Amino acid sequence: MSLQNRIINHFTNSIQAQQDTMTSLGELIEFASQRLVATLLNDKKIITCGNGRSAAVAQLLSSAMLNQYERDRPSLPAIALTTDTTTITAIANDYHFDDIFAKQLRALGQSGDILVAYTDGNNSANIAKAISAAHDKDITVIALTGNNGGMIAPLLHEIDIEIRVPSDSSIHIQEVHALITHCLCDLIDHQLFGG
């Protein structure tokens, strides 16, 4: 296969994953945005987590809340549990890597907050423990997953939301997670600030 054909295939597959997600999950993304807005209107915060490239997407949401998405507006409360390397490495060293998000969440999370957890592989033990810790603190979960939902889907409660990208490609799942995150940011701004 030529290099140009590889490029065409990558774009085509990515577009297809995005199209499939838009068609099947548009209403769920809207509902998730409404849940995030309700959390913020109740003076609670958004907490995010993810591993590897999913950590970058989790930080994208937190950054857009704390700073801005596309327009100047007041900062919104959000914390990315992926950013404090001293804390993450201390927890991993003293306890276990599986505890890096749950331990932070138990200290920083409050009833009524919302956890947005990103996973493309769906079998991340540290995400699973974060979801359990969230439930222990009466924190609702929005899980952005893919493929078949892996070990994450069965952990979710009825009140939680799973946005499962209909793809088995980690790369395309992550690309769609970033696009969903942009949609959520836009919908939050629109609902809170109009325009």
C-alpha cells in the first residue's frame, strides 16, 4: 500500500468512526452536557482522568473549563487528576499504580461532583478504581469508552452515563473522544452563557 493510500485510509476510518458516533450517540452527548451543566450550576466541580493519550483528552476538558473553550467567559471548576506528577508517582510508589486516581478522588471529590473518565482500552484498573471511589463519594460518572466497554461498563450505575465510541481502534476512539470533548465544551458554554 502506498503512503498516500495509508493517509487516505486513516482519514476515511477516522471520519467513519466520527460519523458512526454522531449518528448513534448524539442524544447521549447532549444528555451528558446537561448533566455537566447541572453539576456546575449546583456549585460542584468536574473531575477528569485517563491514561496516556486519554490523559491528554481529560486535561483538554479540564483546561477548557478553567480557562476558556472558544470565547472569553468566567472560569468553571474542574480538576484533572492526571497532572500532578509528584502525587501520581508517590501514590504509585507507596501504594499501587491502580490507586493513582482513586486516592486523589477520595481526597478531592465531594458529593455532587461529576467524574469524567476516559479510556480507550476499557480495561484500565486505575479507571475502574476511580469509578468505585466516585460511587463511594456519591459522585456521578460519565465514562467515555469504546469497543465493548470492557471492565468499565459493568461498574457503572444506572445514574451514570457511558458514551461508548463504536470502534475497536484505540487511535480512532481517542480521536472521537477529543471531538466529543469539544462538543461537550461547546454545549456547556452555550447552555451557561448563551450565544
